[in-house]
Amino acid sequence: MEMIIRKPHPEDFEQWFVLWEGYNEFYGRSGEKMLDPLISRTTWNRFFDVDEPVHAIVAEYNGRLIGLSHYLYHRSTITVEPSCYLQDLFVLQESRGNGVARKLIERVYSLAKTNGCSRVYWQTQETNHQAIQLYDKLAERSGFVVYRKLL
């Protein structure tokens, strides 16, 4: 069968949640640092709320979800058109290296363009070497350093 990139369906929650947990574990949000279940449920519900700027796509192969991407549209002070922030991207370990992440990113590009965005951007940890190899082929590094302050 062929891999399908599509929007999630409400009945995909359990499979999406496995991917979501894998993503959060990769970034150190497990155990005591695990996200509150309310955050995960709220995130999921946002994908189905037409008034939300948060969106999702999933990669499906043989009826199983193997990857996800979450992205959002927002205004910018440097463009008239909205921007697209690709916030989350995750592919199951056993499916990596097969073009899944590339297809998810390219679909986000296409959706963002269709929705009038002038750019797509994202960030990753500097130690995420495998992903960086792909990202360097699909986009240019911005040269910016990210700062944050939790409130």
C-alpha cells in the first residue's frame, strides 16, 4: 500500500496519542515532566475546531499512523501574508529514513501556500542531527537563536 498524508479523523485519537507521546518523550517530556493530559486532549480538540489556527496532518501506512505534523498560522509584523509555524513533527523510529518527514513537511508547505502564507518555519534541537540533515535540504537556516521564559 501507499503512504497517505491526510488530516486526522476523530477516531484516530488513540493512534495519534501514541505518536504524540513518542514526540514528547523525544523532547524530554515524559515521566515526571510528562504533559498534563488536559494539554494533550485540548491539543487534539483544537484540530477539529474551525476557529482555531492550530492544524494537524498525519502519515498513514497500511491503516496505521506512522507520523504527525502540527502547524499553525499567525500574523507577522514583517509580512502582510500570514506565516506558518510547523510546531511539531514526529515519525515512528521504525518508519524513519523512508521519506515520511519529507512528505509531511512538503504537505505543510502546500497547505500553507494554499492558505496564503508567505513562509513556513520551524525549530529543532541542535542535537537532532538526523532531522537537521533533512531540514538543510528542505529549507534554509535562519541564523536566529531561540530564547524562552516559562511563566
